[in-house]
Amino acid sequence: MIVCHNDADGITSAVLFLYANGLTLDDVKVRVAEWFGQVQESDRFCFDMVPENPEWDGVNYDHHPQHPPPDKRKYKLIWDTVPTALIVYNKHKDEIPDEQKWKVVVGIVGDGQPELIPPEIFDMFPELTDEILWVREGRITFTLPRYKLLSSGINSLMRVGNYEYALNLLYHAKKPDDLIFNEEAEKARNTIANECYKIAKNSKFVKLGNNIVYLEFESNMDVTGRVASEWQDKLGYTVVAYNITKGKLSIRGDLALWLARKLNAIGVNVGGHPGFVGGELEPGVSLIDKLRSVLR
């Protein structure tokens, strides 16, 4: 069995691995983890996570820096500092069918590092650099190059919990536009966008020391990463978003790993990679009090 992180990088890594090994979704069970690190004894391969149990003895492809040293874990770790989808692509480049290689972009862009897209991908698929225009009532309302649009639908499907659909959509997609203009992905995007609009409208933003902005909200959707990323882009600060309902937090920005280390030191379960950190608390716990304790 294969298990992967519940984001675009996670499922892209798993899908590329299937292609490299000539496997289909009917040949092997691919499970999308409900939380980061959720690896079961029956899982043989793990993608884009740090297993909760260091005694797990499978094979792990990952880029998070929180893994125990080799003498403190049983699993085999295939690790690099780039998104996990790119790790799988680089290791299995010769085995992945050429017509499927564009999908590595889904994981790389989904993890916020489009500058790492292998140059040969743009040569093989020149349509990825085309600019896509959204036109409403004769006016251009939105525009981005195609490669920057590939992950949003998949990530939105994951955030609304439609894991199985996202996995099947990515695996069976024949061309980039199958992801960009998929009806279910568009519904998920709209659902998430509306939720984030409500969150922004009703949230209080607090600027703490050290150029860190904090906001907390209540939502039944898994949107902390999206909220933190949006406001980090708009404000330029490192942003901490905390969903009180689910007890989930996300940190986006230059100081994310530095802040994660400080929170780890006081027992807050967080982890991630440069610029992108996530974690969990018991629902209802005051995260801002914990932040103040480590920032003063």
C-alpha cells in the first residue's frame, strides 16, 4: 500500500511513482493520509511526510527536515531539499512515460516553488507557458500562465476532503487543461475561495513582534495553509493562521522554520520545510498565548 500527504505534492509524488513502476490505481491501493505523518504498518511506501512511528519499516520519499537520524528509524529515507514530486521525478525520470512528465509541475507549484520546474519540462510541453485568460462580460478578470494553474484545483479538492476524486483526476488526466477546467475542481476552488473570503472578513489580525502576523478563525474546512499563504503574499510578513475549530495551524513566510523550532521547544506539534509549516493543537487551545511566550 502507498500513503501520501493530503496535498498536491503528496499525491503527485504517488502518481509519478505509479507511472514509474507501471502500476495503475487498480493494481495498488493509494491512501491519502488524513493527517501529516499518518503511516500504517501495512503501508510500504510513504510520500511527502515524516512518519509518526520511526519503527515503520517501509520506503519514504520526502523533503521535510524533521526525520530522525538513520540509527533512530527503521524506514529507508530518500530525501532532498526540493518538493517530493521532484525527488520522485529525478530518481525515476527514465521510467516515467514522457507523456506523463508534465504532472511533476502539479507537485512543484503546489508546494510553492515553481522556479524548480525542470527546464526540459517546458521544452517538452511548451503549452505550459501559455497565458490563460478568464473573460467575464467582455473583460479580462484573471490571467496566469498555465503552469501556475495546475495545482489549484487539486489542492482545493484536497481541502474539501475529496481525496479519491483528486487522485483519480490527476492519474487519468491526459493534458494540463483536464486539471484546470475540471468541473468538480472548479466547484472546490469556488467553495474554498468563498470560505477564505468569509474568514478574512471576520478575522482579527494581530501583528506580533519579529514581523509576524497572527489571525485565528473558525472553519470546518482545512484552509489554514491557503489563508496563511494569501495573507503572507498580501502583507509581506510571516503569517500564522490558526483554525480554532480543527486545532490546525499553518505558518507561511521567511520565519516559518525559525518559529516552528521555538514552538517545538514548548511542546507544540509543528513541522514543515522552509517557508511552509503546519501543525496541530488540541481544539480550543490559545495559540496566540503560546506565540507570545516564545516571541518575548
